[in-house]
Amino acid sequence: MQKTLTQKIIDAHIVDRNEKECSITIDQTLTQDATGTMAYLEFEAIGLEKVRTELSVSYVDHNTLQSGFENADDHRFLQDIARKYGVYFSRPGNGICHQVHLERFGIPGKTLLGSDSHTPTAGGIAMLAIGAGGLDVASAMAGMPFSIPKPKVVGVILTSRLSPWVSAKDIILEILRRLTVKGGVGKIFEYAGDGVATLSVPERATITNMGAELGATTSIFPSDEITRAFLASQGRESVWRPLAADDGAQYDEIVEVDLSKIEPLAACPHSPDKVVPVRELAGKKVDQVLVGSCTNSSLKDLMMTARVLRGKTVHTDTSLAIAPGSRQVLAMLAGNGALADIISSGARILESACGPCIGMGQAPRTGGVSVRTFNRNFPGRSGTKDAQVYLTSPEVAVACALKGCFTDPRDLGPYPDIVLPEQFLIDDSMIIPPAETPASVEIARGPNIRPLPKRGRMEDSLELEVLLKLGDNITTDDIMPAGAKILPLRSNIDAISEYVFSGIDPDFASRAKRSGAGCILARENYGQGSSREHAALAPMYLGIKAVFAQSFARIHRSNLINFGILPVIVEEGVYDRIEQGARVRVSNITAALEGGEPLEVEEADTGERLQCSIQVSVREREILREGGLLNYIKSQVRG
Ligand code: MIC
Ligand code: SF4
């Protein structure tokens, strides 16, 4: 039978499959600092001496603003723990995890699990690369297989080629426009068609990166001569191998995209799927432009930006800041003179890190319009509650920076001719290998690194107060906000839990604590966005025992299960019947988890039955019964 590329990689890694899930072995893992401290504390709690993967890398790219001791303490902890447990450590300043991984470590055909939702970036070089919570990554580092809901494989057939000034970002924005932020749930997007050969690896990576915004499990491109040239440019041609779907392979769904028909696009506030052509926004004043993030800060993106800026000055009313995705990119821009063009234009140079993408600086002015080459524009994520954040390509962004208003970049004249070198600058001196004598490595733990909170076994019945009633597409930024003030508390659950839902309801944490046992009610796609397990762990710490929703985003749903929070599906009509402040009684939990019997849910005051169910795999039931993944893994690893 002809196979898709996805099927081939899954088959080569399969451990177990059933109707609902497939479990695969994980070759490589990556963590970043904001999720990594927890992931390594969890790995330590599992109790192994060394990681059991082919390669594990720990990056520091999120919490790089050191306005107190917390982040620096975390960096030290991460460096020590990496050396001790057999993990490579990419130092702060070396770049954003996804970009550095693509450049220095990714291998076509391998599996990668990362504690960051944009891990699918590595799909740009034909890896099956999946984002997950820290505990899932810790478990993969311990050599355990990773389970994904049995995916539907969507064939995205690209035909023709992009017009000048239209770029890879516009392709994924077009797909988001058509399919929305819920459109990819439970699916893997596999790219094919003659348009693939017109896209470089970093362009493919822009697309697979932002496939996360579709809610997709992952996205993947074939490995071809372009992949080979990319790996050769990184001095890594030896890991290349050709990989593609078989001719005639059947996809579950097909999406066709004629690249020549796409025009410059922008995602409007406050969702990556609110996409319109830039020309519809033309003339609207822009206060701030940011170029960077794991979506759009490759050498090509920044060379184009530099060429457009050459000899010009940023508009008087607009601030432009640029964060190159990796130290390799920054060093090459410095070496070839492009950095001088950028500096001369008045752009502000930021370090090679996530920076403003995660609210670490550069918050826009009150009500400001910010044009960003990033992947998320959820409300408040920029650090300014009422900012209007638009997501675009670097081409659109630089046009806006020069003109001070939304500008279709096609109005800038001919597209600059950019030739990238065949050989990139290779300098891995900021990547520290594991220690040769791990026993001698002492791990420094600053006062901000607190022990992991624990949860006991699952109760058989619960009476819960509905602490918050929410709508559709609640993001993990809503649940557990990030930004320069809150992010440094990622290793301190006691402190960070004070901020759960703080942007929506500042009283939430104290109400939850008072209540003792609570739940949340929402509609579709609850928990979309990031992989941060803090969006489950901190609510768990506050006594949240269940989330009632019509549907859940994949990673967040797993995180809830991993921390012993019941993801309860509410049937049509139930949402309208329950109000905030109501009490619900959940019973028969043990039987529902052990024997798959129905969960019994009723309104505590009236005794009226509510149509709810718990739809989990056999493995997930076992995890929930234990009260979370950590207890479950410990028993497995010991056995
Ligand atoms: C994000 O883009 O939201 C983040 C910050 O990279 C998160 C991870 C985190 O919250 O630490 C993600 O995408 O998973
Ligand atoms: Fe970092 Fe932003 Fe990418 Fe998340 S989306 S990994 S915060 S650059």
C-alpha cells in the first residue's frame, strides 16, 4: 500500500496502536527554559541517571531578561542539570530553540518531542516534530514512548510559485484564513505538490511552525534536494536522506493552495486566523514593528529586511526592533555588512531570543498598533492589554516600518535579489556537551526553584464550584499569562499560581483557594496555544479538579490529564444551563476510569443530571486514576 510520509515515519517508530492513539518512540527531545525547569525537575523525580534518547537539547531563549535573580538561577540550574543527565545545553544568546534545532540538530525522518508548541518547526526538514507538556518530554527523555491521538493526515498540495514580495508566512496565513485556529485539531499537515520545490527549508519551517496555530498535531515537508542543500550549508549533509510520500498515497483530506494566487496578508487582532489582505489595511497608522521569533527570523528573512532598509530611515512615528533567530544569523549579518544597514536605519537590535514574542520587553504603547512577524496575537500577550497586534511576513513588516502605516510591500518596487551563501557560519561554541563524569556535577538550585507540587490519587466523587465560565478558544495565555513579570516564576508554582486567569479575572486565584475544589466551564477548543504545563499545574495547585468544555486543544488536554485534572466533555445545551458560581457533583469517577462506565454529573443544588462524558484512552484513564503522569511513570520505569 502506498504510504504518506507521516505514515512512514510513524510506522518506523511505532510501539503500539489502537483505535484512538498511536504510541511512538522519540529519537530527540528539546526543551526551552520557561518549560524546561519543570521538565528537568520531573525527569529528576523519575529517578534515572541519564536520558535515554538519541539526543536531547536544553535551550535558553524565553526568560532571558534578567531583571531579578530568578531567570539567571534557572539558567544555572538548567546548565548543571543538562551536564549531569546527558543533555546538550544551548546557552542564552545562542538563539531560539526551534531555529537552532533546525540549523544544528534536526535530522530528516527522526521524531522530535519538544516542550514548546512550535516544535513542529523541525517539520521543515522532514522530522515528525511534536509539541508537548514538560512532563511528556521528561517521560520521553526517560525512554518512554509518546502517544498521540490517531491523526488524520491532510495533504496540502502546493502548486505554482509565490509572486515577488509574497512569502511563506502568507501561505500559512492563507491556510489559517481558510481553516481557522480549530481547523487542524487531530490532524497532521503533510505538504506536497510542485510548489514544495520552490520553498527553502527556512520557508518551509515558517509554515510548519505556524501550523501550531491551526491546532494541528504537527506539519511536515518532504526531504529533497533543497533539504540536502540546507543541511550541506550547515555542514551536516551526512544526515540527509530523501523522504516523501509514495506516489498515489491517500490523504484523509486535501487542501489545495495555488501559490501564485496568494497576496500579502495580515492576521488582525486578536487571533491568528483573522486574516485579511494587507491592501485592505493600507494607510492604517503603525506604532511599532517587530521582526523576529521562531516563525520569521532566518538569514533570508533578515537579509531581505536589511536590503529594504539599506540607506533609508525608519518612519518617525514608528519603532522598529529586530531579534535575529539565532547567533548564527546575527553573526552572518554582522559579517556581511547587513547588520550595519539595519543599525543605520534606526532599528533597535534585540538579542537572539524570543523577546517580545512572549512579552519580554517591547510592549506597545496604550492602544498601540503593532505589526509583528510572530505567530500569536492573543489579547495581552504583548504586555499591553489593549494593544492591537497584527501578524505579517517580514516583507509587510519592513514596508510598514518605513512608511509608518500598513503598506502592501509590492508598492516598494522590485524585490531585492538576495543570494544566500552555500556555506553558513558554523560555531557551536555556545552549545555545551554533557559532562564526561556526570557524578561530579553539582546542581545549583536558587531559591526560586521550588519542589514539584504533588497530587494524590483521583477521588471517586467530587463536589465542585464553577469558578469561571468562559467562551470559545480560550488560550493558555488566558489561563496562565506569560510576560516579563510572570515568566520568572515558572519554577515556583506557589508564586505563579497567583496569576492564573489574572488577565480575565484578577480575583480568580483567591476565589479558587477559598473554594478548595473547583472547576472551569468553557466552550470549544479550550487551551489552544502553547504547551506550557503551568496552565494545568498551577490550576491543579489551586484546587481545580475538572475542566468542563465542548472540546479541548490537544496539548492542553494532555497537560490536564498529566496533572490529574479531568477533561470533561459537555454535550450540547449543558453549557447554557450552568452558571458561574453553581456547584456540580461528579460521581462514579473510579468506575468511569476503570471500566469505561459513564461519568455521573449533576447540578448539586437541583440534582438535575448534566449530559457529560469523559473521552480518554485506556492509557489516559490509568494516568488519571493515578492522579497524574508522574505517579504513573514512576511505577512504569521501576517495573
Ligand atoms: C509560546 O509561544 O506561547 C511559548 C512561550 O513558546 C510556549 C511555551 C511556554 O509557555 O513556555 C509554547 O508555545 O509552547
Ligand atoms: Fe519563542 Fe515566540 Fe517562538 Fe514561543 S512563539 S518559541 S515565545 S519565539
